[in-house]
Amino acid sequence: MAEFKTDSAAQAVEMFAIMAPAFDGGEIRMWDQREQRTCASVHWDAEKMEFGFLVHRRTNVFHGRYSA
């Protein structure tokens, strides 16, 4: 399990955006230690291609204080 810690919000978001999971569909979360909550995560959509292979598409989801 990889872990990265920083006190810089900008650096945390930058690392989250470029971090690759161990496999497609793997979990990546950004934890806000001060607020004790997940503030970002990766959502994976699986799409079957014309030639039959399953491809995972990554979407970064940022959980704001006011998001539902």
C-alpha cells in the first residue's frame, strides 16, 4: 500500500492526480487529516471496446464540503 503525506494542499492534489493504482480499478483516496474525511477519490467506469476488451476509465472525484 503506497502512502504519500504532505501539509501542502496543492502538492496533495497534484500527487493524487498523477498517482496510478496497482491495477486498473484500484482504489485511490485523498484523506484530509484535519477534517478526518475523504476529500477525493477515484471512480472507475468499465467500458467494453469493439474488439471485446474491457477498458477502465478513471474519473477523479473531489468531495467538497457542500457537495451531496
